[in-house]
Amino acid sequence: MATPRIPEKKPARPAARAARPHIGTNGIGAWPDDLALFMQLDPIAQSREIRTGLESNIIGRVAAEVLKTSVQSLLAYLRIPSSTVTRKLAAGERLSSGESDRVSRVLLVHAHAADVFESRDIAAQWMQAPHAELGGESPVAMLDTQTGYDAVQRILQRIEYGVGV
């Protein structure tokens, strides 16, 4: 006889957040400190947040705070239609798991690049500059697929460990 599966509890949001205004449905991206919070989560918790869907307003925050670029540029890099994001913002909906995955790759690569280059600004510039090993594409433009993400992470690892690129 199979053992009944007990559903996992989701970690509760800090009580201080309950009184603060937010946008959307209270997911990652709704609060000012959520970009840092997402990066502090372990990979399993990050995966849960991605599957649930990040708040649609996170797109603007990642564009402005992480890459220091326009929302339109970020959407083009990640191949997410602007009409989709506009609709979801207006309705207070979350991004799909696929869209959330692409946005999370930007956060993960930027964090790795900031560690490697010891500067968030240099990391943002590096992510948007064409790279020969990516066929002239910028690292951020490769983050719409897992294969592209893996290629960018390999380049960062090679830079980090002093292997020629």
C-alpha cells in the first residue's frame, strides 16, 4: 500500500512584508528586496519560484537595476513579446514558468559575472557586449535557451579560472 504524500509547506513571507504595499500577487518581484532574496534561495526554492511564476513587474526591475538597459531591449534579448508583459502587468498576473526561467537566467548569470569581474556594472556591460565564442551574440541574448545559458556559464568559468577564452 502506497504511503500518502504529505504536501510540502511553502516558506512564509516575512511578517514585515504583510504591511508593505506591493504589486501583483505577492510573488518574487513584488517587493523591493526580492531580487536579492531570489539569489539567496537555494536552487530547489528558486525552481519552485520559477514554476510558480515571477511577478511580471520584475522585467522592468531586472532591466533597470541589473542590466541598466531598457525593458524593450531585455524583452528582445529574452524573446518575450512586449504585448504579453503589458497584458500581464495590467492584469496583475505572473510570468509563465518559461518566461520566469529566462528572467532568472539573467539574475544568475549577472551574479556569476559580478563575482568574476568584481563589479555589477562591468558584469552588466559584459552581458550586453558581443562575444566571439557566442558567434558574435551577447551573453544576455543567449539566455533564452538552456543551451545558451550553459555556454555563457562555461565562458564565465573559463574567465574565472584563467583559462583562455
